[in-house]
Amino acid sequence: MFAVMILQVLLAIVVIALLVLFLPVISGGFALYHAARCIRLYFRVFADVLGVPDPATARPPLPVPRHQHRDGREPAYPHYLFGPAQHDLTSALSRIRAEMRSEFRESSARIWGTWVAGQWEPQTVLIRLLGLIWIYGLVLGTAVGTFVLVVVTLVQVSLAVVLLVVILAITFALRGVDTALLRLRRIRISCPRCYRPISYPAYRCPTCGALHRDIRPGRYGVLRRRCRCDQQWLPTLLLLGSHRLTACCPHPDCEAQLADRSGTATELTLPIFGGSNAGKTRLMSVLVMTLVDSADAGGLSVEFADEMTDRRFRQLVPVITAGEATRRTVTELPRAYSFYLTSGRGTRRLVHLFDTAGERFYDSDRLEELQYLRAARTFLFVLDPLSVDQLWSGLSDSVRTEFEPLRAQRSPAFVFQQVLQNVEAMGMDPKRARLAIAVTKTDLLAAVGVAPAGTDSAAIEEWLDELGLDHLVRAVRHTFGSVRYFQTTAMPAGGDQDSGVPGLLEWMLADSPVPWRAPA
Amino acid sequence: VDLYRPWRLAYFVVTVIAVVTVVGAVLLFALSLR
């Protein structure tokens, strides 16, 4: 009995000695096993979160930002590298940490319960010691695994940062190219309703109508972005086709719809000013009708740039053609009549014609709201000779009674001074601008024998001078860089437009890239 | 349909390649030291 005990003790000592001798090998093996399990766990969880190979396991996308613009958010899904990638990574890491913790607890409890717990007797010493070594290997393996995972995470984060930097570089490069092309083509966009310059239009989603205020490459997409409705990919640049979407003014207090394909052509602003009832709307309509009619005869092609312009002209043309009076222009801030002019060589210009109610020119406070004047380089002043006192007082009573409803309310000199003062106050130098003066209603004057003697600019200027508008004539000559007088009727008799209109049109577009020639 | 699937696949593949490359480089460096 005693001999057996001694034998057992000796055996235990030998085993312990062997264990001590091979401790690094055994514990290292256990540690390697657990480290490998940690890494396997890491990749399994990471693949699950990313939906590899099964997309159903992927983390659901972030909630789509609501339509809030004050905080700069857009109604679109963010680009993967601008949020979702970081969330995937943090989500994977937190799951890995939780699973590693629970696996460590389970493994250690299992090893302890199976191998270590219980009586320490000579015949169980070996098993107990092996259990302890295994737990040691588990701790060591988990530590090694954690260290490897920290390294792997650092690699992953660095990778995400590098990808982000690459995406940002591409983003800025694309924005730069697009801006450079706009500058090169001298394309400046302005709102036809609030008149403010627009650095880049906002666009509406064709499916849900959500307004994307800054669609350019950025955190919501580089080449395209996904609208919050999840039905539509939207191109991020004019270069990439965003001009095919509905463009809007990006200013939150306006959001007016811009011209179709806004940003694809240089804009020409042509303001028409004159007193109330001077014949501005009629003249503008006849100008556009002349352009449209001449298109078939090899002139410029005309294309209405928005639905409003198209609808308004469809209403105006029958009225003008029938020789009826147009409705009074509303006194609200005018929206431009916009149309594209394309020359035979393919040069396109977006023309904004502003027909403003005459009442707006009588009051400086209301006039200074007409900020579109700032962008104009050619102006059209509609002068109603019936509003000139000297001419009016020379007419017989019966003629005056007949013409009274057609007469503009304020003198042309007053309207011109008002506009000039405000244009100068806006910082514009009239010396760099051109002014066409259209003397309207000359068919009425001819009927009563008081029309100008000649139709050329000098004759009209002299005629106005003799009518007592010498101050106006001098002021016009001294303030504007280039001036030309025209006499127009803007009242097509028998369907033929007055010959003054083509001449006026030709002069107004003469220094533009889309010059117009009256068909022979 | 997962909107980010192409990016997630690419990110996973690139990560695996990067990790294998880094671990391989470290092992090669350790072996070269011996």
C-alpha cells in the first residue's frame, strides 16, 4: 500500500516535471487555438455585418435624413464611406467584443467545471493541472487574439480613411472640373424670380419631388446619389446629366423653378422698362413672335425654356394677332420670360426677358427690388410719345379723348431717371451698357399726322428733342455707352409686324453670341 | 435590396486583402529576423 502511494507520488512528480518542461508548448498550443478562434470570430461577425455572403445578415441602413436644410442635411442616402462604413465597423466591433467576452466566459467555465473543479487527489492532479494550463492558454490566446484584432482594426480604419481621402479627392476634382467648365463657358445662373445669382441649382427628384439643395459630389454620392424615396438615382453634376432634372432656385425663401436645362447656356438678361401702359408687354410679345416666325427662314431657333413662358406666350399671341389690348401686367415682382436662342452654328443662349409693371418704376423702394437690372448689359426703354406733354397738348380734344385709355401714365423722363438712379445705385456702370429706345404707338401718331419724320435713330432723337425731351435725350446720350432709337407700333396690322421691330431686335442681339438678322 | 452591397463587398474584400498583406508582411519580417 505504502509502495503504491510512493509510486503514485513519483508518477505525479514525473508528470508535473514533464508538464513544467512542456508548459510553453502546451499552453502555447492552447493559446494559438484560442487566438485562431478569436480571429475566425472577427471575420465571421464582420462578414455578417457586411452581408457577406448572405445579404440578409447585413446591418440595416441608417435612417434617411428628413428633409431638413438648416443643418445642411439632404433628402438622400449618405455615401457608404460617409457614415455607413463607420457604423458597420463600430457595429462589427461591438458585436465581436460581446461575443468574445461571452465565449471567454463560457470556455473558461467549461474548462474549470470539467477539468479543474473538484478534489485534488493524486490520481486527478494531472487532469487538474491540464485544466489550469488550458485556462492559462485561453487567457494567453484571448490576449494574443485581442492584440491581433486591434492590429486588424487599425488596418481596417486606415483603409477606410484612405478610401475616404481618395473619394474626397475625386469629389473635389469633379466639382473643380464642373466649375471650371461653367467658368470657361461663361455660364452664370440666376433665378428668374428672385434674381439672385445661383452658384449651383437645386434639383427635384422626378419621383418624389424632394428638393436636393446641393446635389454636387459630396457625402451623399460622388457620381450619383440615391434619393430618400429609394426609387431614383440622381446625377450629381451638370457634366453627368443633372440638367435633365427639374432645376430650382436653392435659396430657401424662393425655391422657384428655373429654366429647363438651366446651367447649359450663358444667360442674357434683357430688361424692358417704361411707364405703365407704354406698351411693354405688347412690344415684348411682338419681339418674341418675330424671333419665332423668323426661325423657319433660317434665323435663330427659339425654344421656350419653361412651361410658364410657353403658356404665357400661347395666351398672348392670339391677343396680339387680333389687335386686342393685353391685360395689365401685375405689379408683383416679375418672373422672367425665358427662352433659348440657338444660332445656326449651335451657339446657345438662355434669354431672360423681364416685363415689369410700369408702376414699379415710379417708386424707388420697389424699383430697387428689381435686382435683375444689375445683370443686364442691354436695356430696352419703351417710350410712349402720348405721355409727352407737348405732343399730348398739341392733339385735338377728340383725339385726346380717343387716345386717353392708351396713354402711359407718367412722363418718360421721370421713368428713365428713376431707372437710371437705381441702376447706378446697384453699382452698374451704364457706360458699359447699351440702351434701345423704342418709341411705340407710332401708327396712332401717323394716323393723326404727328409721327416722326424719319425712321432712323437720328431723326427720332431729333423729334424727341423738339418735343421738349431734350433733357432726356442728353441724359441718355451721356450716360449709356451705346444708344439707338427705334419707332415701333407693336400692333401688327393685317398680321404683318411693324418694320421697326426687326430692326430693334437686330440691334439688341447684335453684340451677343447669337446675333439675329431680319430675313430678307 | 441593400443599397450599399457593392461597397460592402468591396470593403470586405479589400479588408481581407489588406489584413493578409499586413500579417504576411509581419511574418516575413519576423522570419527574416531569424
